[in-house]
Amino acid sequence: MKKFIFYCLVFTWLFNIKYNFIPLHPSVTMGVIGAGLLLRDYLRKQWMAYQVAPLSLMVIPFILSIFPAKLINPAGMEIAYVIQNGITPVIYLFAAYFLYRFAVVVYGNVDYQRLSGIWINVVVMQSVLTLCVNLLPFMQDLLLFLVRYSEGRGLIVASLEQGNRFIGFGTQFFGSGIIYAFTIILLAFRLAQQRIGLPFIRDLVLLAFISLVGLLLARTVLVGIAIGAVIFCYQRYFTDYYRLAWFCFLLIPTALLLLLIFLYAVLNNLLGIDLLHSKLFYFAAELFINLFSGAGLETESTDILLEMYQILPTTLTTWLIGDGFYLAQNSLDGLYYMGTDVGYLRIIFAVGLVGLIVNLMTHSYLTAKIMALKPQRALLYFALLTLYFILLIKGMVSFIALLGYFYLAELAEVKNANERA
């Protein structure tokens, strides 16, 4: 029973699920409890708490980065950028600490292998539930009964009715693509460490399954597949960068095409869906359909993204320190400030290039701390940091809580090793 509750909590945290029957935000509640546990453990002078507590100070650079714009434009006071990118990720990091403490209660000693395995298992659970939701009508009713979506119930219902993409529990669209891309890189790294055998075959099947479901949720997953293929090939077969580049140039498109062919077989033969008129398959394969039809490497999303890149700051002050605006109510079209959803541009409009550098350096600092704990997995964390930099090209994202989870995992492994010594 403890394991079931624990997995439900990790599932809720990872996919940021809000329930209709729970008035409080579950992840924020876990964060408050986690902060209390962290303070208690810190006062008891526990080693783990001493390592984790300083991460709460990561909110300070985000607060400082908004000050210059506020000094110039004090009337337009808005702290949404700090809340969404500094305070909220740290609260979710405290929630990860709560989950770590719960894991110790459930499993005893935990380490990287245990916590990364739990992460992957939770994403597999989400993938199975996502298939059920999009194939079984009664599961759609259950989903809408249980989950409260920040994207709006109407948008979720419309997506389910139109059938042009998968809808899962919790975070949707770009957000779900982030989690799946992150997980694919984790699995690819784990695969590269294994010999050919049952565990390797199991993880390979899981990787294909997660990749397919992820593609039907968000095409952002393509980035994770590409990075995962690179680190798998580098670790397992190549140390020569020139040969690696050529191999990946051939492997990545081939692997994606094989995934789409497999998807075609599943949808067409097993589920009886006419792919020639399937919005779902077109959503997942639009990039390749356009490429082979001579339209180039573009989709409807990339066209919109390119339009957003036409919206640039017009003053040196905005370029350097930003306008201080981030939220929708200050936008021209009711969506985002200056009508752009591009991560890099949203940061620049809010806090300028200075704030952008602060944001990137904060993530790089956390990644470096994790690498220092386990240099053997430095490639994995470098790949995850690279994923963060790439995803900002598309939209706004924070990896502080996600990386913090693995900081806890690596700390737990070091703690166990010290206790055995």
C-alpha cells in the first residue's frame, strides 16, 4: 500500500496533476511539507539536508534579475517571471525532497538506480493510461472527472473529440513533451550501459513505447529521441566524433522512420484506423510527410514559431535588462507579453540578456553540482542540460526541480557509499 501511495505521489508531482476533488495544489502541498522536513533535517545536522538546503537560494538570482527593469519602470510592477521560474521550481524541488524522504520510508536505502527506475516506471504508467484515455471513451470521462487542467477543460475536450493528438493525465502539449524527452534520454543512457540480454531488450521495448506515445502527445519528443540516439551511439559504439556524427546522421532519421512505420502498423492493422485520413498519424509524422512531399522540414508549429521569432526587442534597454513584463494580461494578443511564446525571447523581454545569462548559469550550476557527485554520469546530465537549452528555442521551461530530483538521487548514492565505507 505504501508503494502504491508513493507511486501516485511521484506521478502527481512529475506530471503536475491537479485533482478536481482536492482544493489544494498537490505538488505545492508536497513542497510545503518537503520544506518543513528539510528544515527539520537541517536543524538535526543531517548531511543530506546540508547539501540540499542551499539550493533554496537559487531563487535569489531570479529576484535580482528583475530589479533593473523595475527600477526603470516601477509603475509596471510584475513578479510573474520570478514566481514561475524561481519560486515555483524551488517549491517543486522541496516536493522532490519530500518524495525522497517517502522513498526512504518505503524502500529503506535508495540510490540513483532506484530513483531513476521509479521515474521511468511512472512515465510508463502515464503512457499506458494515455493509451487507455485515447482509446476507451469511459476513460475519457474518468480523466475529466479526476483531473483539473490548467490549459482549460474546453481545450482538452476539443482535443479528445478531434482526435488530432493524444491527451494524458496532468501536464499537456509542450509540458508533456518535456517530461517524455527527458525520460527518453534517461533510458537511452541506461541502455548504453547494459549488455545484450533481457534487461536490454526490456528497456529497448520501453524506449520504443515511450517514444511512440510521446510523439502522439507532443512533437517536442523528437528532440529527446535525437539526443538519446547520440549519447547511446557515443557510449556504446563510438568515441571518434567524426564517425559518431556520420552514424547519427544516418541512424536518427532511420530510427524515427522505423518508429513511424511501427506506429502505422499498430494504428492501421491492430486498431483499424485509416491512416490516410488519420489526424493522429499526421500530427506525429507531419515533419516527414512535408519533407517527402517537397514542403521541407516544417510543420504548422514551426511556421508559428518562425513568426514569433520576428518579434524582437526594439530598444537597447529591453535587450539588456528587459521590460519586466511576463504575464498574459500585458500582452498584445491575450497570450503572452509581446505575443511570443519563445522561451529565450520571453526571458529577454522580462529580464533582458542579463537575466537570460542568470537563468542559464543557474541551470548550469545545478548541473555541474550533479556532475561533480558522479562524473561517470556527466554525459547524461550534460545531455539533459543541452535538452534544456534546445527546448527554450520552442517555449518556456524550467529544469530546476527535474534536475533537483537527480541531485537527490546522486546525493543518496554518495551517502550510502559513505555509510558502507
